[in-house]
Amino acid sequence: MTIFEGNRELLLSFRAGDPEALATVYWHYVSMIERLLRRGFQSGEVRVPGLPDADVRDVLQDTFTRAFSAKAREGYDGLRPYAGYLIRIARNLVIDRARLQGRVEYDAEAGLHTDAQEEAADEVVAQGELQAATQQFLRGLDTEARELVRLRFEQERSQEDVAAAMSVSRRRVRTLEQRVRRALHEHLTRVGLDAELAHEHDHGRPRPSGGGRP
Amino acid sequence: MEGNDRALSRLLSGRPSLSRPEKEEILEAVLADVEPAPRSESARSWWAVLGAVGAAAAATLVLWVNPGDPDAGFAARGGTEGPQLAAVCAATSAVGRCTAGGELMFELADARRFSHVALFAFRDDGTALWYAPSEQQGTSVPIEHDGAMVLLPTKVRLDQDHPPGRYTVAAVLSQRPLSREEIRAAYERSPGQGIVGRRTSDTAVIETEVVIR
């Protein structure tokens, strides 16, 4: 069922480009599209592998930027399943990127390339160490900070929702969030995992938004 | 987010996928590339625009003038004592930045000694934009205190009167309802940069900056 079914007001706001409506649609579909990008998909008889982590953010942003363009919004009639529309955009972007990177031919039986598998193994080890250290860090947090982590990061709630759930101000939530991240960084540095953290950071390089401002 | 914040956020989420803050960052970038919604009559009902008062856009927090306590002195510019104002983008929860077409909300902190507030903003070209009180309201609006932090009911749609640029949002806090003339007078009496500070009636002026893209 599309998000717009039975919600004409949302559809009209979305087509008009209302940022809150766009945000509503985004939050409804973003996790689904991210999973698609990471897992890959079948294209006919060919298996298209998932994207490396460094590319997921870029393609996710591109997917929604295209889907939310004025032409795309105005052209959407609200009847077709919106998920299918987003998936088509995402898949085309993944295929285009694979072609640009030279991964043109896919052997459905071979699966992932060997190089990618080796790199993945190293990353799994590092990720495991980081996660273990993080769990150790979390066990040492006070009640308030632990609740913030649970609501904001584990349950992926907005700052506004977290503030309401914890009966604190949004400013307090922002402050706590920054403190917890800083404290985790210090903890990882103390246990000698700052290099692994930096490696994780390098794979998540930010990409600025494009031009196109009025 | 800066530095290792993305990686730290993912570790805290316990999943290798994008964290909530990362997804919010992506949404902000997406909205920055989207053409704003066209002006509509419903948007008009959320705010009222008047003519110019004229002031150059200033940066960040301003003084808090505390006339009730003769020994209080003044909080330095950018200090954390006294009332504080934050402008929050409704769609992304970002503080101090939003996209054209979006909606701004306002948070007030540590302002319990004041019962009323007026809100307005200055564009880079000096044009003043009244947010509260509206012409119909006439006087500064009551603050419904509920804890140290208050989310004001005033919301502002960033339509064609809010082109991309830097804005100074000002709040005049008072212990009684003020007319627009009194609000202007209180604001014009407040110290500018190079703070000195002085005693006035029971009002305080605070500012914050917003960047609209």
C-alpha cells in the first residue's frame, strides 16, 4: 500500500514540494531503499551486488533527490505504488554506477568478486572489535545517557520524539547526543581502536548537496 | 556531522546501516536541492509580514538585559547564562539552518521570569519580518512555561518572503504584554555588539541566527 493511499492531503502537499510532506515520504521509505542498495538485487538473470558502504549514502541521496524533483513529483499520480517508483530509480542508479566502475558483466553464479570478499572479511573483524568496545562503553553509561542511546540511535527516533519520551528539552537531547558521541570516541581511543574508527569514518565521507537553489 | 560522528552514531545504533543522524543529514541535503513549495493562502495564516525596520543581519546570540537585578550585569555575547533562543527547522530538527519552503519553530530556554514574547527577524537587506505578535494579536504573546525549555507556538513558513540567506531572529521577552511600538523601542534600546548593557524596563532581548538555503 502506497503511503499516499487514503491521504490526499499528503499527496497534494508532496506534489507541491512541501518539505514536511517530503520528509514524511522520505522517512517512510528510506530504510527500505537503503536495504536494497546494500543487499543488491536480481536484474533478469544477473545478480547485481550491493553497494559498498561508501557509496550507499551517495546513491541514497541521489535516489531521493531525483524522486523529489519538481518534475518527478508533479508527474506522480498517487495511484502507482510509490515504493516501486523509488526502487526503479535506486536500481538504475546502482546499475549506472556499476557500469561506470567497470563492473559491467556479472556472473550470476560467481557472486561477489574475490577482492570485495577479502576486504569485507577485514572489515568484519574491525567492526567486531569496535562493537565489543562500544558495548563495554554503553554498560558504563548513566541511566539518562543509556536511555538517549536506546531511543535516538537504537530506535532511530527524531530528537523531538526523544525529548518528549524523556521529558527533557530538545536542547538537552542535542547536548546529550554530542556528549555521548564524544565520550565514545574517547573510550575507543583509550582502548586503542581509534585507527579502526577512522577507517570507518573514511568509508562514510560526506557529500555536499548539489546546486539548484532558487 | 563532523569527523567521526557518523561512525560513532552507527556504533551507538548497534547496526552497520545508516544511523538516524546520518539519515537526517541526507534528508537535509535532499531538501536543499528541492524547489520550494509555492506560496499558498494556508501559509499566510502562519505568519504576518510588515514593512522594514532596517538592520543589518547580526551574528549569533545577543545580550540578555536583566533590569530586575541591579547587580546582575550582562551575559556576554555568546554566553550561556540567561534566556536563550533557538530556531529549529521542523523537517530536519536542524538548529539555525533550514531550507526555503520549510517551517521554522522556536525554542526558548531559561526564560521563566518572563511571561510574554515577541518574535521577529531581519533579512540581509534589512527587511524586518514580524512573526509574533500578528497585527490581529497586537501585543506580545504569552509564554506557556512548562519546564526550563519552551517550544513556542509561533511557526514560520519560509516562503517567498524568506529567500536564501542569513537571518537574525530576535525575541523580546517581557513581564507584561507589549505593543509593537514598545517592542521596537525595547529592541532598539538593547546593546549591540561591544556590549555594555544597561537597565531598562523588565524586558530582555535575545537573538539567534538562521541560515536559509
